[in-house]
Amino acid sequence: MSKKKNNHALKQEQPKDPSMTLDVKNEEAEAQIALYLKEKTGENLNHLIEILRTRRVLVPANLNENNQPLPCLMKSPESGMFLPIYTSKEQIPEEPKSAAIVNMPFLAVNHMVHGQGEKVEGIAINPFSQNLIFKRALVEKIEEVEKMRKEAPQPKSMKLTPEQYLLFERKQFEFGFLPKRFFEQGKQMMDDLCEKKEEYVDQFFEECYQQKRMYPYLPEEFSVMVMNISQELLIVRVDLPPRDMGVPSCFRVYFAWNDVEQSGRYFTIERTQDPGRHLLGEFQKDWKHVDYGQAPAEGAELQKIIDICTSK
């Protein structure tokens, strides 16, 4: 999608006394977006929508003659006009700047876009980083489901079994919370990981658990190996508990830190449907997943990752 800001604004009545605070945190939503971008299943999308429907987001806006905010639109040459929203202040780029940022419930945003008809093609979530698009068909579906919920105040909800919940939390951690912290903290996380090792991973995983009483692991179920490959390259291997695994889940992950470039890379050794075939992947800072195909034998994994990191 083109990142050019459009001067047009949605001609829609705005909420009374809209909050102008930028103190919005949606780490769970951002992690679920990352997971959905990696594995675009209906289950992951539905869970993302369930998270967003209870959250507030940040919407860039222009100011009209009465100094009232009117949300801005972004134009995609291929697809038309989209409303950009951000899940946190950190997701908003420095440029282009907006006259105002409005704090709105996600469902209010969805309702507003729905009311614009074909003039607005959908919602762009974190367009300068994760860039997840909710197209008009999905906007309309969300609006339809919310209308049905209002008409049926006590709908039945599906609940995860304990086994499904463990797998869900694990996927969020391995493909969401863990790389997100690494890309945000960089060397600071590497230093903490090298110092505290298994205790660090276990504590962070438990912090990420929504239902902390269900957290099932102990520090000794993790294994952390620190490897100074060269003066420039530091690699930390983290082996994860072999139980509670699904597809995808990670047998282990590798953090690679280039001290000269002050940049990191996050590699995954993933379980597949074939028990004898593991996948070597890389989760990048822009939330793209790179598939390097079948992972080599465990003893050759490190060399393969070093080759990837040092290739030009």
C-alpha cells in the first residue's frame, strides 16, 4: 500500500469529547497480528478480531474550521482509500505528521468505515510496520457480527480446552512476544539473556501468559547457550520445552546480534506436520516470515545460521 497521506477526511460525525491521549498499549494485539501475518488461518484472524473489538486505537486526523478532528485517509493506487489506525504511539511514523491523533475504540472505527460505503475500502492497521489490511468485506462482517451480538446479549462463546490454550500461548510467545521484545530492546535484551539465561526466558514467558495460574513451565525446561562467534557476531540458542507443541511451534530459536551494525536477527526451528522434517525460518523486524526450507540436522543448524548472517 502507498504510504502517501491523503488530504481528504472522513465526513462522519465524531464521538463527543474524543480522548486525545496517546497512552494506548496493545501488545497482545500486536503479537496476534504478527502471528496472523505468519499463519493466516481463520482461527488466528478470529482471535485477533476478538482482541481488537475491546481495545482502543490511535487514528491520525486533520482539524476542520471548528478545530475538530476528522480522520485522515491513505490512498492505495491499486485498491483505493483506506483508514490508517495504530495500535500504539510507537507504531506511528514521524513522517508524515498529522494535525491530531484521536484515541478511539476499534469498533467505533470499524463502524465509521462501514458507514462510508464504497468510498473507503477498509482499514490499514499499523501501515508503516505490520501493514495488516482489513478489507471492506471483513469490515462489513465485523459490523454484522456486532449487530447480532447487540440483538443477542448473551451469545454462546467457544472456550479453548486447557491443551488448546497452552498451544495458543506458546505460539503467541514464540512468534509474537519474543521477537517483538528482541527487535525493540536489541542489545539490552541480549545482555539480559546472556546474564540470566534460562531464568530470563522462563520469567518473560510467564509474564506474557494471560492466565498466569496456568503457566506450566519451570526454568530447567529451557536451555540457553551463548556463543561468541566473532568480535562482531553473538548468537544465543534457546531450546524450548518439547511438550505442549503444535504446528507451528519452535523446538528452539536463535538470536543473532551484530555488534557493529547494532542489529539483530531471529531464527526459528519449527515443527511441521512431518515429524521427520523441521523448518528453518526467520522472523524479521517488519514481521515478515522467511522460509529457508528444511532445517539441517541439529548439529549443523548453527553453521547454517552463521552462513545466512555473514552472507552478503
